[in-house]
Amino acid sequence: MRAHRNDVYRARRSRGKAWPVILWILAGLIVLAVILFFAGQKYIVYDSDGSLHVVFPIMETAAPVTESGQPETVDTELVLEDPDYSGIVSDAGKGLTELHGQYLTADKITPDGLTRAASAVKAAGGNALVLQMKAPGGTLSWKSGVSDAAAYGVNGTAEQEDIDATLAFMNWVITSDEGRKSMSQDMGFVTPFDTFTGEYQSANPFVQIDAQYTAEGKTPVSWNFATIPSEAWKDGVGSALTAYAAGTGDWDAVKTAFVDGWATEYQLSH
């Protein structure tokens, strides 16, 4: 009985050792299949009906040749037909209204010119303005929001040679000895440039007091042209400041011109 049991035990152990071998064989077959798949991709060909199959080099059929050994030539006819778009429905432009506008040349692109043109188009039932953004001379028709640009003629609507001459003059004013002396000493202008140092610092008492306040840590009011309401507001504040500086006006008039004038301009535009 003991010998019989040992035989059964050995038989069961033998069958258990076969599973690792089978798993290794399956893993090897899987790896081989993956290698064959990637290696055989370059041998995939398409038939004329769109189906595909694999043709290895040993399976290829030699190309037909003539008696002299040259490849046979085949006469073919290439036919190019117009594409058929009958089945395509386009809705480009659907829902858009027609444009009826007026063409405006570069020399007419000014605030007044645009206002008049817009009014004329609206009166005629139009809905658009077509602007010539580049004049024949090459000048771009853009309008700077900085009032100084318009004042000095460098806002893009002037001729290029005039713009270049203006910029050259302005550079001379803030870099040459004569220009810096005229700006800071003779005219007493505000000179917020790093070229005005030493003897070229402004003699204007307002500028000197401003520099003193800034050195003391007081916050200066930024000069934002874009937020100033209008020329009328600037004229009112300027007149009040001039009278105060000349001793013929008081500071309350300056505050009234500044605050009340700003409120008036705001109400007019809102």
C-alpha cells in the first residue's frame, strides 16, 4: 500500500511540472507573433479593390519582361474628371446681412471725417465704413490716443518724412546742450528725461517743488491723457492754475475747475 501511494504522488508531481513549460511556450509564441506583426508591416500591400494582404519577398511574382530583358511597358490613359460637389450643402454666409458702406480714403480718416462719413452712411441706409488703412505714400492711417502724438504730428496720419523730421528734432531737444538749456532754463518746462541732470535741471519752481514732494515720499498724480475728459476741461483747469500762479485767483477756483468740471464732462458723456 505504501509503494502504491508513492507512485500516485510521483505521477501527480510530474503533471504539475508541465504547466510552467506550457506557459513558457505560450509566452514565446506571443513574443514571436508581435515580432512578426511589426516586421511584416512593410510587406502589407493593397489590392485594387482596397483589400490588403501580406506579400513576403519569397512570395513576390517577378515583373514581366520583354525578350531583351527590359521591363514591359503598359499603355495607360489618365482621366481627370471635375469633382462632383452636388451632394455638398454649404451654409456659408447664412444669416449674414448685406454690407452697404462708403469707402474712405486715408486723408479723410480723421475724427471729423469719420463722424461725417458715419452720419452720411447712416442717412443713406448703409451699415459700414471701408477705410483705406495705408495711403499711397506708405503711411499707416492710425490715430494715437495720446494727445501729444497729434500735437507733434507723429500719430501716424502725417507723411513719413514729416514724422521722421519731428522725431529727429525731439531727440535733439532732449540730448543736445542747446536744446536742454532751452527746455530747462529758458522756457522752464517740465523735463522728465534722464538727460536733464546737473546744470540742465529745470529752473521751474513747480518742477522743483514736485521733485521735493516726490523725494519726501508723497505719491505723484500720474499724467494719464486717455482719462482726461476733454480739451474744455483742460482749458478750465489751466486758466484757474494760471490765475492762481499770477496771484489773481485762489486755490478754491482750481479745485472747482478740476472737480466740478470733471463731473460736468462725465454727465455729458454718460
